[in-house]
Amino acid sequence: MIGSGFAGLLSALRLRQAGLAVTVLDNLDRPGGKAALGPALGGWADFSSGPTVVTMPGVFRGVHGRLGLPAPVLSPARPTTRYSYPDGRTFSPEALDVAGSLDSTLEQLSPHEGRDYLRLLHASRRMYEDAAPTFIFSPPPGRLELARYALTAGHRAAPHLSLAQLVQSGPHLTPFWLRFATYLGANPYRAPAVLHNIAWVELGQGVWHMAGGLGGFAARLAAEARHLGVTFEHGTQVEHLVTEGGRVVAAHTSQGVFTADAWMSATDRSLTSKWLGRGPEPQTRGVSGFAVQLRFSEDLGRAHHLLFPPEYAREWRDIGAGNLPADPTLYLHLDGERGFLLVNAPPRPEAVTDPQEYARFLLRRLAARLPLPITDWHALSPADYARTAQGGALYGRAPHGLTGSLRPGWRFAGLSNLVQVGGTVHPGGGVPLSMLSGWNGAGTLLGLPYDGLGGDRAD
């Protein structure tokens, strides 16, 4: 097994439950993937350096149930996020399944905006419910499954429209709807309309805080894996994979040669391709991120803030040109005396010549919009995220164009004993989808049917 992010941990646990001997190779010094980058780079071990909140809570509960662990302690974020605009306006929507109604959300909108909100939320739910059985809660779809979806539901995904065309709804709501496509690494101005389904995951099902955070969750999964007998070889960088007779037989690493009968890679698919000698797969990479871990002098509670710039499209012109955005959207996650500031960035580590300078620039922008009692901070650039992803692209290839949202499957042509899992392959990026990928990719090695981990059922 290569990689101990959430997909790798779920794969290792399922294989070990089935009685297989499992060794996990990882170039970081602790499990968690992007959530564990901070301490490896001089940051803080007590706070995530990547994902911060829970979506699709049914999947998390299902994971704990399958592993026999106590149910996770989840509390809903209310509102889901507080959106702030340069003209002083704010918007704090509630998730429908959490609040039970949209009254508090619609009260913040004009009648015209309210009609647009209801129309686009309904479209998002329809797209999600149409797509989920084929693209989330099933194995990687083949031609038959794709044809069935296209014939029965494809027309409701607005295939003739881009996302930007679909969600036009005024100067405040348009960027609000566009930004959900960034959850899969897309430039929202190049994304297909079908990515609008992502909005339902947050605005319908809700955003949740997990006690101990996602970094703590990774540590608990790793502890359970060690208890079951999984071996972790941290600080081990894979250099190349040796193939023979249509099989992977060994991995040459910074710590020597490892052999195994079967292999799973839970890192970026493009990195796996490079280790196989096939070179990084030709593709347009999705966005990377530039983050700043924060410490505060007081407890600020738990909340999410999204601060839009005056011109959202300018950010994406900068990123498309390969540059750090001059006026980026600021995403801020608050968790007591800690915080996590994140902006979109191009998947080009060389674009950041001075991470400390850009971090100070972001902190000045944040202070002008939302002053905070910051006592210390630590920057993480695309070059840091490149330790777990090709070029630092957080979700692999960019989901642009009509078929761009389709993720690769779990296999490499011509190799019978290698399974690829994680956020760059089916069913997609983000912690819950990565866990589904890892759990079910391992299931293919074991000959087991697809398991939706409970996320395909209403909570």
C-alpha cells in the first residue's frame, strides 16, 4: 500500500480485516495525507493542514460502524458558512436537512434572489440525486452505466450549459454558486453545469464539525490499523515501481526495496503513473492551494467564513495565467484558538517565489475585512502540497468540459495486481469520496461488492 491519507487508511483497514498482511509506505512522518502536511513542514500537529470539516456525515458514521469504533461526535455548522462581500453585505445560509426549512436563508434575500435560490437549489438536488447512484455509490461506471445515465437523467444535468451560464443570479448569488465547483479543483468559469450538484452536499445535507478534527480522525484510524497489525513505514519515498509479466512486483524507495503480491496506491494517480515509468498523465491539473495555519490569543469558537473579492472572475484569470491571485477569495475556518486560511492557487509550485511574503499579504487582506487576534502563523504553499499531489493539484486533473467531471477508474491497463484509489480517481475528491474510494478499491481486491458505507441512505 502506498499512501496513508484517508483513502489509504480505509484500504489498509479493510484489507487487514480480511486477514491480509498490510504494509503502508508514506513519505510523510504521520498518517493523514494533506491533513498531516503541517508538522512535516514545520507547522502544527494539533490542527489540520488540509480538510477541516465533515460533509456527507452518513459516510463517516458508516466507516465507524464497519470498523466497530464508537460513533463519531458530529455537530452541525449553523450557518454552513458566512459569506461576506466587499460592499458590506453578508449571507449566512442554513442547510435544509439541518435547519428543517429554508426560512432563515430566504429571509436574507430579496424576492427575486429568493426565487433564484430556490430554483438553483432544486436543480442542484436533482443533479445530485440523479448522479449519485452511478457516480458515487457504485463502482467506476462503464459504457453501459454511462449510457443509462445519459438516457435517463443526462438531460437534467444541463449538458448544453456551462456552470457559469447555469447559475447566473445576480452579483451576490452568482459567485456564491460558482465557488462550489472549486471543491473538485475546477476553475468555475470552465466547469460544466453538472458540477452544480456539489452545492446540494453542503446546502442540503449540511456541514459538520467533528470532535478532534479531521487530523484527529486520521490518527484514530491509524491507531486502529496498528492495533489490527498494519505496519506503517513513514518517511519512505517511492522512487519507482517494478513490473514483470503484467504485475507490480516491487517498489524501489528511499528506504530500500519492498515486495508484495498485490499493490494499492492511494496517492495521486499521476504520481503512480510516473513511478510505473509511464510518465505523469497528460492532463490539465486542477487548482492547488495556499494556506496559512493560525493561532489566536482567545477562543473564537467554530465557524466558517468566505470573503469574496470585488471581482471573482479576476482570481481565475490570474490562476489561469499560472499566477497567484492578486485579490483572492479568502476561506477561513475557525476552531477555538486555531484557524485555517486558504486561497486557490495555480498547480505550479514555482509560482510561489516567497511563501512568507504572500502569507503576509493574505493576512493583511484578512485583517482589512475581518480583524482577528492572531499570535502566530505558518504558511503552506503549492510546493508543500506537491508532496502528496502532482504539482500540488489538490484533486488531480481539472474537471472541465462536458466529460471532465468523470474520474478515472481504479485500474491501470495491463497491470492485474495494482489498484489505484484516492481523490484523483472514482468517485472523486474530498474526504468522504476518498474514503469510499479506498474502502471499495480494497474491496475489488477481495472480490467484494460495492459498499456505500451508509452514505447512500438518508440519515
